[in-house]
Amino acid sequence: MKTTFTYITIVLLLFSSCKENRPSKVERDGEPNVYNIENDNAKINDAIEKAKNSIQEFTIALKSDNPDLDFFAIKQKFITRDGGGEHIWVQDIQLVDSEFIGTIGNEPVYTNAIQLGDTITVDRANISDWMYYEKDKIVGGYTIRVLRDGLSDEEKAQFDAKNGLLFK
């Protein structure tokens, strides 16, 4: 059986001003990799927009109490010291009134505004992705899909082997 959020902790995004075509990857012992993405990356920005525009789908699934759906998470942008942003997964999402409440699921790298395990109210204006599992396949996860699609075949194989992600 999967451990909660093993799959989600594999991807953090940091939007920076770097102008590289491919994201740089920061590997950390015992922590998920961090992918640095330029601010003007059209594919990532499109994925973020798609996530924002489809958050109602996530909300409906969360409210459904469908036993086939689990591991609900939202990725939120947190402002970094240099004015950029670090996109971090918030896990164990609950809907309280109309607010998403959850816990920080990744150890932040570039922001000290939050820490791993903090309980927060998600800032809807800064949602950059969402996902959940439906029968062991990811629904949503738009930014993860873009990052994976940008990898070489060898990197995809390593990514898949390490993370075990299946997309619906």
C-alpha cells in the first residue's frame, strides 16, 4: 500500500528568472527533487491556468466521499525572499466551509513563510495545481505532467521508477 504523499513529494516548482530551456533539478538526500522553472515557461503557465480553471472538479471530487478517490492535494505558490515563488504541495486537504485546509507536504527550499507539517488555509489566488488519486491513477497533476513530458526517455524511466506515478 502507498504511504500518504510519497508520490506528491517528488515535485516542487520554483519560478525564477532563469532563461534555460529545460528546468534545472536540485536533488536532495531524503527529500524530493526541486525543479527550477523560468517565470515565462508557457507550458507550465498553461498547466497552472488549467488547474485554476478546473478547481471545481477537485472540489466536487473532494466532497463526493467516493471511496475510490484519495490523497487529495493542492499546490500553492509561496513568495520567496527574492520575490519569486516556490510552489509547494499542501496535503490532507479538507473543505471547511468554502476554504481548503491542509498541511504543508514538502520541505520548503526557498521560502521560510511555512514549514513542513504546518497547517494552512490555501490561498485560492495562489493555487498552481491540484491532484488526487482515482483507483491509483492521478487526476489533475497538470504541472507534474508538463515536467515529466519535458524529460528525456531515460529521465522519464528514472522518474517513473522512482515515483510510481500513473496518470488518468
